[in-house]
Amino acid sequence: MSGLSRGAPDKVKIKVRGDGSPLATTQSEVDHQEEERAKAEAARSAAGRASNTELFERARQVLPGGVNSPVRAMRQVGLDPVFIESAEGSEVIDRDGRRYLDWVGSWGPMILGHTDPEILEAIDAAAARGTSFGAATEAEVELGEEVASRIPSVEMIRMTSSGTEAAMTAARLARAVTGREVLVKFAGAYHGHSDGLLAEAGSGVATHGVPSGPGIPAAQAAGTVVVPWNDREAVSEALRTHDVAAVFAEPVAANMGVVPPEEGYLEFLRAATSEAGSLLVFDEVITGFRVARGGAQELYGINPDLTVMGKIIGGGLPAAAVGGPRELMERLSPAGDVYQAGTLSGNPLAVAAGLATLRRLDHEAYERLGALTDRLVAGLTNLADEHNLTVASAPGLVTLFFSALPVKDFAGAMGTDRDRHAAFYRAMLERGIWLPPSQFEAWFVSLAQDEIQIDRTLMAAAEALAATDPARKIG
């Protein structure tokens, strides 16, 4: 897409020995991590605390799979979950005191990094006034005004506690407005775990190879048409043959790894849905307030009918929203006849954290985030060229695909070498780098990171790729 480049930095060249260790006089990161691990284990033993393994065994007795969200499980990369004790800035710290440079960022919300003093102060001040009222507050109005000032297609918002709820609300609203029932979504996209939108989903559904049918009524499944991302003819055919209420799209697909739209594709979706009398719904749970001040719709200059928001809008606390023009949003109860409600919607702590976060994300912040992303992408691209891999990105989002061919849709993402990705993940974890434990998730860049940490990540990636590349193995 033209007009989005900030100018990539000079190529980052990282030389390694044949075994993957860096050409340097200092101790390798692997040795350093082993030393830190030994220190942490000694400290844990002295304190008599449960180890990560012991804690996982306890978790499995009371939590399905030992976790509260499938993507946190690490069996897809051959590991047990790592239990995190705390975080600060650009690092997370595990149960045994090991520090990792964090490229997950709680799956997107932590764009300012962890334990940011201003965000904590906002949460503390809100908590001191009361943690939940179940009543209207001024802060909710301020957050709505902030969102509307950023996103031209949004005049009003309705807050929820999760992206799943927000997407569910958008689907119900679209059906009510159009008088139609069929939804179109893209294979590999994830719009939460509601029955009608889970079909052929990405994210944890793809990571764990879970079928998206069990527990979903046949009638619900029949109301969803799934088409390939970046495929114009498939969308046109779906709109011709069905009475479609809405087309749901991540404007930059990020739950099959990062897969940007092909040139002109979003423009096509806008024109095709308008002609068919269907709504276009952008799921900006990941891209919203990350790729640009006004999300992907600002970046690409395309206004959808409805927008689903999450992650950053809550500043690290549970919050999400659906937004759109007044004429659509006022169909929601109590202004209109489409019912939606939530006990903790607009929770004062989440609203305070979200508002404080958004107010920090100004033009300079996005320039900085873009520059950091460009540096990481440039270095990973150099390494990818050496190891027959590919890199895809958007501002603040990056995926290293273990594929020699560029990934353009979910079929391409499913064709990646996930065993090789798993080996790379384990090698990076050993080197103190915390990545998403799935080929189908994005790396999230944060403003708490800097050039030194990016170069550290690239050095670790050079070692990890050299050590795990089947073409480089000796003997």
C-alpha cells in the first residue's frame, strides 16, 4: 500500500557462527539465561515456593487445561505454560524470577508497556472512588468523546467487557438494521467465541486445531458464510447468493498472523457491501488505536458502518465497545429496540485506564511506534531472507512466517512449518525473549521498547534461527 512507509532503517546485519552463537567477545545470551535460571531456582527453593511445574499441576485440577484461555497453553510449542508473577516496562517476570523481553503485551492492550506510572495512577484514583457502580459515570462520556474524536465513522459507542460481546452486539445490530440474518466472515479471522462468528476461526482455534463446530447449533452455523481473505470473487459470490446482513473483517488480519489487505481490497469491500445493502463491520480489536490514532480505517481511509473495539480501549483492563454513526447506534436499547446490556460495561477502573492510555497516544507516539516497528521488521526481513522465511507487518504488529512464500490468506498461514516455528519459539524463550506461542498470532510492539531491545531481539533471533534451521544443521 502506497503512502504508509516512514522509510525503513538501514539493514541490521547480525553475524553468527555455524552453531548459531553470536560473533562477540561477551558471554552468550544462552549462558546468561542459564546463570539467571540457576539463581532463580536457588531463590525459589530457599523461599519454599511452588515451582512452575508444581503450580501447573495444581492449575490442571481446577482450570481446564490449566489455563483460563487456550492461547496461554504452550503445548503447541512443546512446553507447559509459563506462570507470570509480574511485569514492568517491556518485560514480564516469571514465577522463578526470570525476566523476558515481552513481544506479547497481553495480546495487544499494553501499548505503553507494563505498570506505566500514569496508568496505575489513573486506576488508583478511580478505585479510590469505587470499583463498580452499575450506573452512569462522567468518565464513560469522556471515553466516548475521545473515541468519537479519533474515528470519523464513529459518533457513538456502546461499551462491553470483552471483544466477544462487542462483536456479538455488532452482529445483532446489523441483523436488526438490515432485516437479514446471514453474516459473512473471513477464514482465519477471529471475532470472539460467539456461536455465529466462530466458524473457521484463527487465533487459539487454529493454534490448537480445535474444530469450531462442537456446541454450535446447526442453524447458527448455517447463518455464517466463510470466504477466503483477500479474495474478491468469493465475497462477490457470497453477496450475490445470500441476503447478507453484514460482512465482518479485520481490516488487517492478525489472527492468522499479520496478513494485510491487498491493494484496494478494503475499498472493494466498502463498495461491494454498499451495493448489496449489507453493512461492513471492521473488527478493530487488535488494530484499533494501534496501527494509527484512528485505527486501520484511518490508515487506509475506509469508513465501515460499525466498528468493534477492544484491548487498547481498556488500557490493560477488561473493556471493549462497538461504535458507529448515530442512526445505527440509536437502535440499541434504551434509545431503540435492539437489546444489549452488561453489569460491568463501562467499569470505572477500565474506563480510567483506557482514557489515560488513549490520551497518551498522540501523533508523536505513533511516529515512535512506527519507527520501532520498522527497525524490527528490517532486521527480521534480513534474517528471513537468509533462512527462506517471510515477514509481514503493520504499524505495531509483526509476524515472522515460517514459509518461503508470502502469506495472503488463512490457507497460506496453515501451510507454514509449525514444527520449525515451535523450535524457534523454544530457542527464543531460552534467550529471554517472550513471543506469542503460536504461528497464528502477531508480535506486539510497545512504546516501552527501544532500539537496544530490538537489536537484542534480533541478535537472539539470529542465534535461534541458525540453531533451528534444518538447512543449517550439521551432521
